[in-house]
Amino acid sequence: MLRAVTCLLLLATGAWLGYAQKAMNPDPNGPRPIEALDSVWIEELTWMEVRDALRAGKTTVIIPTGGVEQNGPYLATGKHNYVLKATAEAIARKLGDALVAPIVGFVPEGDIDPPTEHMKYPGTISLTEETYQKLLTDICACFRTHGFTRIVLIGDSGGNQHGMREVSEKLNAKWAGGKTRVLFIPQYYDYPGVNRWLTSQGVKQTNEGIHDDFVITAQMMLVDPTTVRYKQRVAARKATINGVDITPAEKTIEWGKKIVDYRAEQTVKAIKALQSR
């Protein structure tokens, strides 16, 4: 009896292992059984949808880097990540052949111990420059393995720029002669240029020195007004930033759309210019 039970258990275990192995190793060329989701975000897509997008010519991947840091009394610590939810998608849609990697939310924000820069404020998460560059390097390598031929690095924070430039230069040297090229786009982070454009549109600011401005607030409100504490600020009569009224919400959100569109246009121009070299 014991031997019979043991045999049955072994058979069942073997069957389960066979099923598990099949489930873990589906046919890479198997047909997609359902219609694809209309999204440019890789983390929202199935592996089949990513595969088929690549086959259809979407061989560009945008790797956006944000951060978690102090941003004055009104803005969520994930400020840059919220902004990138709007801008990265807009850039990908305008390019037409691009998908977007999950936002890299952990970046250099200052020394950890003893704390410097943003790390002096609760909620900030920082990486060493070495860790940050290794993380970017591995992410880029993954997309190269999967067949992406153009990897675009954009960063919404000042501390992100050096590492992206370093990684792009090192990987382009390492992969010279291959199909994949890494493009670092510093023009994406041209906030002074955005503010000059905004001034030309009739919106003038007076810097209040609290690591916040109308450009950032409008982009964040486009994604989620709670991230700028809109209702709380209205209730406390604090619904201005740098002398610009953010009420009504609908008006600021419309500005957010315009700002995102402007930034996306400038970034796409820079990508195409660099790609043509």
C-alpha cells in the first residue's frame, strides 16, 4: 500500500513539475490569443504584447529617471515620477516607434550617512552614484538583449544627468558596431527653457525659493491633483505658487497639457537630431 501511494505521489509530482515547466517556458513564438492593450508602458503590457510591438517596429525604449525627494510643503516626494508619467508617454506617442520602461524612481539624492542635500529631509530615498549607474547599465542591457535598437535616457532631476551621460558613453563604446545605441537626452531637463517659453505665453513667476514652481505643479496636476494637495491648499488659501494662482484646477490642468506637449516636442526633436549623427 505504501509503495502504491508513493508511486502515485511521484506521478502527481512529476505531472505538476511538467505543467510548471511548460507554464514557465511558453513558446516564444506562440500566437497572442487576445487583442493588445493600447499602452506604451512596458510594465502594463504582457510579454507577448511587447514582443509583437517590437516585431511591428517599436524598437525604441525610453528609460525615464525620476526620484523621491523633498519638494517643499505642497508636493509629494515622488514629484519627478509623477511628471514623467505624463511626459514619457507623450514623448513615446510622438515618436511613434517607442515603448517606455518603468520609471527609475531611485536616484542619487545626496549622501546617506551623514545625510546631505535632500537626504536631510524625511521621505527622501538616495542611491550612490555607483549603484545608480550599475542599475541603469543592467536595465539598458536587458532591453538590448530583447532587441531594442534605440535606448533613450531622460531624467527629470538634476542629480540624474551625470550618471545617464556616463552610462550612455560607456555602453556605446562597449556595443560599438552593434545594432543598439544609447541616447542620453539632456534637452529633456531644460527647465529654464520651459520657463522662458511659459513666460512668452504670458505666465510670469516670482521665485519663492521652496523647490516648487508652476511648471512642475501644472504637470503634476495633469496626472493627479492630490499630489500637489490642491484641495488642502484651496482650503488654507495657499493655492498659489511663485505668484501664480493654480485655481481653478481645470485651468492649471490645461496648462499642464500644454507644458507636457511642449517638453515632448523639444525632446523628440533632440532625439531625432542625435539619432541622425
